[in-house]
Amino acid sequence: MPKISIIMPVYNPPLELFQKCLSSIQHSSYTNFECLMIDDGSSNGCESIAKTFQDNDERFILKQYSHLGVSHARNAGISAISGDYFTFVDSDDQVTPSFLNEVVNCIKKVPADIYFGGISNGKITKEIYQQNHPNDISVFEGEQLDLFRRYVCSSRKPYELKDIPNIQPSKIAAKVYKKDVISNVKFDPHLTAWEDGLFNASVCMHAQRIVAVNSIWYQYNKVSSSISHSLTKEEVISNVKALKAYVDQGKTFNWRTSDIVMRLYTAVTNMIYGNVSGYSFKETVSLFRYALKCIDRWVDKRALNPDNYILEKADKFLLPSFLHGSSFGLGILTYLRSAYKAVRD
């Protein structure tokens, strides 16, 4: 039976959620796993919880480092794994009891280099469980693999893949990687953002077969102390700069410029929209203006062909402003989008 290594970066997680996270792994219906808890210099007492699990269950292993960031912690975990496959779990999230068992069943049926599962953005209810179809799998190799790589790179489904489940390709959660496929791919410790999506896009270039499973494996808990949080204007600017890594990696792997532009568009519009409540309208327009200037220096936006992708309703309004370089239009539309969401919720 294959051994699964779980890599868990730990840095001052909420203690109750950390306990729940470890418990969700411990109660997995599949037992041949190791959980590497990579403590990145925590100071809130979570170390005692980790040591308790380590003392009572030999599958839990604590490794401690000084604070060097989540990418360093993940890379340290990759270097330490003893399993045949590995996955990542954040210390304030949870996995489903059937997660590992479903992965192993897939490995038996269809050996592959990477398995993509589903993520729930909140508590996994009985209704969500009933919608799981772990035997409903999509296999990507040959020409289909090239299409799937485009999906992971751009973060938007090509039309040809419209029927596959939504597997949030820019996140490393609910992904299981064969140890042998990792090659020399590592997380860039210098990046301030986007390291998950860049890692997935790069690893997929080394894969010969990828499987997507129509089943929720992972529960994402949004908390104020998570790595993902409300961004200041300075952090947005820093994150925009970090997007150039996609452009540079695209040159290495010869990604389509259209896919790169779509990724940049999606990242910038979602990031500013997700934090717009903290900015004035003038600040929002200024942030879009800065992002557009950066993107214009890196790539030719005209290479983007929106007809190649499955778009959301908001894209039909935002994309024209983006392609025409209208920071004012993006600002207005983002404010309207935020107001509509507030009324709807």
C-alpha cells in the first residue's frame, strides 16, 4: 500500500483550529501516512499540541526551524518526506476522513503523477458529502494533458474542459503529487505571493498523466491569522511585482502568452476586489493603474483571446477595461461588483 506524506507548515495557527486540523488527519480512514509538522518558528504555544500528537502517534513528526517563511517550510517538508506520494495541508484547515483513502483507490485504478481533488470554502456539510463522486474521475494525458496544463497555468478552464469538476488549480490544497514527478521544482522563498499556483503550474510540466477527482477532499477555513488576509496597498503592490514570476516561468516552459495574460488578469482583479473595502475609490484606481503598467511592461495584453476560456459574469465587464488599459473602468466595476455582493449577501 502506498505511503502518503502530509506536509504541514506551522506558524502560529489558532490553537483550536490546529487541534482540529491534526485530528482530522489522525482520523483518516487510510492509515499508512506520515504527517510532517514543519514549525516555522511559532511562538503561540502550538508546539505543545504538535508534541502531544508526536508523542502519542508515531505518524506525526515535528520538525522545528527559525522563521523563514511558508515556502521554506514547504521545501523543508519536501526534502524530508519518506512517502511515495505527498500532499500539503495548512495548519488551520481540515481534510475529510475519506481523503487519503479515495486517493489510494485512484492510485490503484489509474496510476498518475498528480491527483487533483475538490476544496470546500467552509464547513463540509452532509449535503456537500452527498455531492461527492470519488469514482467520477477525469484522466489527462497526451493532448488532453496539454489542455489541463493550460488550465493550471491560466487558472481558467479552456472551453474544451468545461465538463470537468472545479478543482481550483492555483491552490496546492487537495492535490497529491507522486514523489518521483517533483524533479527539481521548489517553492520560491523570495516570492511574496502566488507561490502555490506557480508550483502547480511548474510541476504539471513534468507530469505525464494527471487525474481530476470529483470529490471534496479539503476544508479551507478563512481566519484572520491565515497567510491569506486583508492586504494593505503596499502588500498589493508587492504582490503585483511578484506576478512577474509567472512571466519568467512561462518563458522557461514556453507557456502560451494568452494563458499568462489571463492568469495576470485573474490575479490582479480578484486580489483588488477581495480587498477593495479597505481602499478609497482613488486608491483602487491607483492600484489598477500600477498593475496595468507592470503587465504592459511584461507582456502584450492583446495576446489574450477571451473566447478560449470559460468566463464568469463579471469578466464580461472587467475584461474590456483590462484589455483597453482603463484603470478608471476597472475601479468603477470593482466597486459595483463589491456593492452587489454586499446586497446579495
